[in-house]
Amino acid sequence: MGTKDKRIDAYIAKAPEFAKPILDTLRATVHEACPECEETLKWSHPTFMYHGILCAMVAFKEYALLRFWKEKLLEVDGRNAVDVFGKATSVNDLPSKKLMASFIRKAMALNAEGTPLPKRPTKPKKALVMPDDFMAAIRKNKKALAAYDRFSPSHQREYVEWIVDAKREETRAKRIAQAVEWMAEGKPRNWKYM
């Protein structure tokens, strides 16, 4: 049997007046469709658990909504969960209980089967552009150049980004001098945290 969490009662009590009946309806519908779900707070929002995160509801100043953890995979009668569960400003904005229950049961099946979330497409990293003044400073110190060549691409990128992110010329010059000193000692950019 599922469990209810008193913190969710407190969340609903603190919600804007228009949102309270919406949240109560969503909560009741989730428990009807998934009696085994457990309530908790995640990211400070009421969350329903069933073999992992099932869905969460949230109230904002002007609207409330229900979001499914695997909503990109949820489709019922050719309709996607993202399109069906929009911003609700009243109970009338919610889909029918029958449709909501269909989405909840579909989400339960995905969780029970262990269906993973789709992987996010990885963004290609920008090419590492070495500033000429930085490379000139490194080349003047043989130890720093040898260390820089040995560094992994991520360690090289950390130094280059640190130099490029400097807003003032004085800051950039100080960072270049510091970077060359650290590299001559064989230290990666974030050596202090290792």
C-alpha cells in the first residue's frame, strides 16, 4: 500500500489559493491510479515514487502542473504527456481523470520494466583555441611546455578557458604567469582540489 507524506499536506497548504484544488485533484488521481505509490519531497516539490520517480507536481505563482519523470517516453492515444499536462490555472484546465490515469499507468509500466530515460544528445565541444600570448609564455619555460604537452585534453582546456575568461588585461597577464608557474611544477589547473 502507498504512503502519504505530511510534508505534501504542508506544501499544498502553503500553495496559492487557485493551486490548492489543482494539487489536491492531482494527488488524488495519482493515488487512485497507482495505490502503491509513495509520496516524498524531491527538489522541494511533491514527488510520487513507484519503482523510482514516477511524477511530481508543483505550484507556481500563476499556474500548477504535473510532470512525469519519463515524460518524453509517455504517449497515450498518440498524445504526448508534455502536450497534455500543460500549465493549469484551475481544475478545469486538467485533462480528464481517465486520461490522467492512463498516463500514470503508462509511467508505472515504464518504471516497473526498468525502462531508462533516453540519453541526452551530447553537444560537441568547441575546438580548443590556444591564445598566442599564452602559448608564447609556455614556450619560454621548458618545464611548463613539457607538462602542458603531457596534460590530458581536459587539463589543457581548463587552463585555456581560465586564461580566455579573464575580462581585464591585467587579470589575463597574472593568470598567464600563474599558469606557467603551476605547469612548470607539473600541476593541473585545479590541483588545489585534488
